[in-house]
Amino acid sequence: GTVFNRGYRRVLNDVARAIIGEPYDVLLTTGPGIDPGRFAWTVNIRNLTVRQFVPQSDVLPYCDVMVAHGGFNTVVGSLLYGVPMLLLPVKGDQPRNARWCEAAGAALVLETSARDIESIKHGVRRVLAETDFQVAAERMQAAITTLPGVSYAVRLVEQLAAQRVPILRHDAVISS
């Protein structure tokens, strides 16, 4: 959950309602500003846990699908672990990220006009059942792991600061 959850609490309720009776476990994070106590009605739903915040790196290794708005950090986190997504974009960078993930085959996107409890339920089922989503997410995971790390970015910034000339080619970077 992010700041976008504050104005779109219905989506969280719909996601919670969509998993009732489904054969999988769900962790629903509300994000800052939303008390998980608002979901007291879910206390008897055995396959649902509601928390305000849980580090993604603690749970993504165990996830089969991520249901989210599609913010940058969530998308990159999911792909870093090869987790396919059901994305429910709201605003900001989310629609663009959702389109990108959908085009890559790693996500199913439900637009606002087509978003209700049944479409969320069917969307999760589809992402779980259709292996193409998983394959695409794992392909993206492999691509991410080949990217250079933070030390490479630091070298680029240092080179740019020292030379004050745009760096246009990968091989132009000084190795250390």
C-alpha cells in the first residue's frame, strides 16, 4: 500500500472480499494512514492476513502473484523475484508501469472501469493458472539480474561530474 490507498480504500476492501473462499493465502498491506483495524470484518477469513506494512523482500520470495496498484517499487520488487502481477493502476506512474508490465507479459491489468470483486477474483485466478505470466516475470527477473549494480551508477555520476560531458555509450565508462 502507498499514499494512493488513502483515496482508494474500496480497492483494498474489494481485494479482501475477492479472496474469500479461494484456495490460497493472502497478505493485504494497507500502507501508511490506513489502520488495519478497519479490516476487523476479515478476522474470520482464514486465508487473509492484514498488516499496515511488511517489507516486500520478506514476502516476495514466497509469493505466486502480486496484486498491487503498480507503483515503481512494487513492480521492480515483484520482477526482481520473478513474481507475476495483477495490477490495478490508479494514477501517477502506475498506469504507465502497468502498461509496460502487461506488454512484457508479466502482468494482467484491470482498469478502473473493469474493476470489481469478481474481476479481481478472476484476475488472480488467471495469473495463477496461465503460466505465460510466470514465464514472462521470470524472464524479466533474469534481465534485471544482468543489470550493473549501484557501484556502476556511482562511477557514471563520478565520470559525469569530472568530465561534464554526456555519457552516451556503455563502453565509455571507466572501469574500476
